Amino acid sequence: MNDLANQTLENPLENRGHLLTEQANPASDRLDCLSSAEIVDLFAKEDARTVAAIAAARDPLAAAIDAAAASLRQGGRLFYVGAGTSGRLGVLDAAECPPTFCTEPQQVQGILAGGEAALVRSSEGLEDRAADGAAEIENRQVTTTDTVVGITAGGTTPYVRGALEAARRRGATTVFIACVSAEQVPIEVDIDVRLLVGPEILAGSTRLKAGTATKMALNIISTGAMVRLGKVYGNRMVDVSVTNQKLRDRALRILGDLTDLGREEAAQLLAASGNWVKLALLMHWTGLDADKGKQLLADRGGDLRSALRGR
């Protein structure tokens, strides 16, 4: 593999004009002449391609789920690395894991070129610095137990490629998400996810279809990994973090729906469990107290179904 840590814009990969993500879309060649309703119709038609792209990437997405789950199960971490829209989407997905699945903040992390400032202000020039991406991987002491997902719509972003090369050197599992074919932009990684949504309605604006498909892919990877880790029972987020009124209401609805308890009884059960829906359900269905329930869940790797079968 070529050393990408010092990659510059002169690298052949940076000849972006031919990339699928940079091409003009013939379906929108009169975009500026359309009515507002026609613009909506065009977006609806083109955005349907994002669902097809996700379906076509079924196998590598499933492999990414398994890799992320394996890392987290071993005490490792899941990293998303990107620049611009791609990086912001990674940060967003990482930020949503603690409240949804009660993960620790360090378990799923987003790495964005330019850091926190780039969340609200464009720092596009920073994506060209492959060495910075590699340095972030080194700084976070990525290991063989970690999974690193590099996200770049056009596939050529030096920051992301530098990070992935550094992650490979350190033995991490590497995943690449791009919206161009492997023939256009090859890379050496463990799992290669290509979301081929076609040219954008606004040529080169990859925050559109490419961004939508990327958000869908990240939703699938993080949610799928949490399912594999036993943080979901049926289709309920039984590890939801009860940190505000909305999430408390959700927790009580889950308990009510799954146990037929009234709201007051559900509230008492939730309080007895220390606001842990999964434990509350186990206590209700088995008659165990909180301490014994916690031990059983620990013995079963936090999997509620497995804990119930073990009784």
C-alpha cells in the first residue's frame, strides 16, 4: 500500500473530476428552471437511490456491524473518522450512542478534521492533511481491539486515508465508507463499503444523496452493533439512559408496553432498578432483586434474553 501519510493534492487520487460524486446529473440539468414543487419531486426521485445503495452494500455493512460489536465486546472502541459533512455525520452518530444505548462516551468516538470548531464552521482545507488524520489515531492510542471507520464521499480525502493507514499499522479493524466505486478509488482495508448513489442533484454537493446514504449506513452500523451486544430487547432500547423527562417517559412506556404495568407501578419498578429498564424488566419477570438481577445480567454479557433463558 502506498504511504498516504504525506499525501498531497498532487497524488493521482486527487484528480477528482472523474469521480462519480463530482459528475453532473443529467436529471437535474435544468434545476434552476424548476418550480419549488418540481424540485421536491426531483429530490424524492433521486433520494430513492440512497435506499438502493444501502441494499446493494448489505454484506459489507453486516461485516461492519460484526466488527464494531466485536471491538466493543472486547472493551475496544468504535471510531468514525471524516472531514466536512462526512466527519460531522460520524460525530453525530457517536454522540447519539450514550443516550440511546447507555454507552460510555469513549466507546464510540467521532474524529473530525479540524476538531470541534469544524462542527459549526467549515474547515475544508484541513481535510488535505493526511498526517493530521494519522496523528489523531496515534494520539488516541488505537489498538488491535478497536474498529476505525473512515468516511469520505469521494473516497480521496487525505485526512481519512491517513487515519486508516495509521489504524492498519496499529492492527485495528478498518472500514471504509465511500460513494465511489472501488475501481475508481481503491484502498486496502478490512471492510470496504461503497454506497453508489450516483451524481448529486447539485453537482458535487455530497451533503445530499451521499450524505443521506452515509447517515443511513452509520445508523445501521451503530444500531446493529448495539443489537449484537444485547442493548436491545425486541425493538426496544432497554439500555436507554434516563437523563431527562422525555427519556423517562420513554422508559416508562417500554415498561408499560412489555409488562402491562400501569404508569405508577412502572415508575416504582424503574426506581427500584436504578433507572435501568433492562434490569427492571428482569426483576419483574424473574422476581430477582436488583443486586441479583445485575449479577445475572453481568454473567450473561448484558443480554436480557440470555439472562431470562438462564433462569
